[in-house]
Amino acid sequence: MDVLRILIAILLPPLGVFLQVGLGLQFWINILLTLLGYIPGIIHAVYIIVKR
């Protein structure tokens, strides 16, 4: 299941974080990072998925 979440996180980083943690603080941080730059959003999303 984590492989699917990582693939989703590469395509849509906030969706990958949402599937992992829901509408928490990490989700909103990821939306901000994705808006500031797509790559930071991907890195954060993959980190959250691998960490948990």
C-alpha cells in the first residue's frame, strides 16, 4: 500500500499526505510547500509516507 501512496504523492503530493494522515497539520504544510514549489511538496509527502 505504501508504494501506491508514494506514486500518488509524486503525482499529487497533498493527496498522498491526506491518505496517510488526514486533514492534520502535515496536510496543510504540504499544501503550502506544494504551492511554493512542486519538488518540496513531493519531498515532504514522501517523507511523511515513509516515516509513518
